[in-house]
Amino acid sequence: MPIPSLKPDGELLVSATAIALVVAIFANNMPPLADVRADAKGNVNTHKALKMAGITATAAVGSLALLGKSPTVATVGFGTILWEMWKNHFANYGADGTADNAASPTYTNG
């Protein structure tokens, strides 16, 4: 007897819930992206906040996927976590946004 799992419409609903949950976790645990980009590269506090948000979101998505017995929910949820981690990581360790903006010929101060 196969293990009962979600129907396609249920998977869509739970996947959307997983996306919303991941975005909410990152929004509540991370500083605004513009602040991360404008700060100095490699801020340790931002790195630790990013790790905590990733761990929390992984636990939340894993729980949803296990409760729903759905690999689709896991794929969509973990993909959203990867996207959020990538976005915030490269904002923290990428080029310094303040220096790049100041070097821009179209930058006006004030």
C-alpha cells in the first residue's frame, strides 16, 4: 500500500506556505538588504544572523515536507532557502555598496 501524500493542489498550497514561511523567517532575522549591502564586507553579526535564519528556515520547511510527505514541498522550500541565503551572503561578502555608489559617476551626495 503506497504512503498517502498530498494531492497536486495540496502540494501547491503547502509549497506556497513554505515560500511565505521562509521569506518571513529571513525578513525577521536579517537586517534589510540595503543595510547589509552598504555595511562593511564580511560583517560577523550579519553572517551569524544569516546562519540562524537558514537553520530556522530549514527546520520549518523540513517539518512541512515531512508532515505533508511531499518532495515537492521540500524542493520548493529548500530552493527558496538557497535563494535567500545566496542573496544575503553576496550582499554581505560582495563588493562594498557604499564605495561602489560613491565611485559611480551618477552618484550625488544629498
